[in-house]
Amino acid sequence: MANGCCHASQDSYPPSVIKLFTPDAQARSLLSEADPRDPDLAFGLCDLALGFPELGLSA
């Protein structure tokens, strides 16, 4: 997966590959990369619809 293999020296990064959402709570996560050694660990933007989106890990 190219998203887990990017390095800071590259000019462009692959786009988000997964959007997770909960229609009843309007929370969403845009996962942008996965750890190639641990496929259960991902990184991206999480928005719980509280007005404070944040970057972080998702397991």
C-alpha cells in the first residue's frame, strides 16, 4: 500500500483511502495511511462533529 510507505521528502502524498462515518452521530474519519507492518493501525483526520477535528491514530 503506497499510503503507508510515504516519506517526508516526497513532493506529493497519496489521497485519503478510507472514509469512516456514523450517520446517526455525524462523526467521520478520513484515514490517509496505514502501517505496513500492522494493518490494524491507521492514521488520519477524525471529526466527532464537536467543532474540534484532530489528526491521530486509529486502531
